[in-house]
Amino acid sequence: MTVQYPEKTIECMHISHLWCIFVKNSIMDLQTRKLKAIEYLVSIQDENAFKKIESTIVEVQKQQEVQRKVKPFTQEQLIERANQSTKDYLSGKFKTQEQLEKESENW
């Protein structure tokens, strides 16, 4: 498939076509790129290609959901964790690399 853009012609096939739309053609505004992507998705006839795109979208949505749930530590929380870690280390509450490796063999 040949994709025509202002000042560019790009040869693209299946998944790589979306790469061309979203990455290589940043000269277009977001709305235009979305419309081009929709046009491409509507024209797909290859079930396997569509499944790959679909699974990629689902994976990105899962990652975005995780990112929304994760909140960064505050400076106070980081300092408290560092202080607690120092106390644990000084009191012998830690595991060596070898202990962790042995423990992970049973996971």
C-alpha cells in the first residue's frame, strides 16, 4: 500500500502502516492522523493483521489503566522508606543476593 502525504510518499504494509501514520508523519496534526488511522482500520481485510492491531490496542489500554492507578511517592514517603530501610539493614532485617536467588527458584 502506498500512502500519500504532503511532501511524502511512503510504502507501508499492515502493522507498519500504522507506524507510518503515527510516527513518521508528525507533520500532520493529531486529528488528521487519527482519521487516516481510522480509514486504514476500516479498509483492513486481513484478519491476522487486524488481530495484531486489536491486541496491541488492548495491551496499551491495560498499561494506561495501570498507570492511572499508580501514584508517585511524595518526598516525605521516600524519606520515610529510606529511613526504614536503613533501620532494617542495621538490625539485620535483610536478605543476601544468594538468599533471594535460592528463594526465587521456588516461584
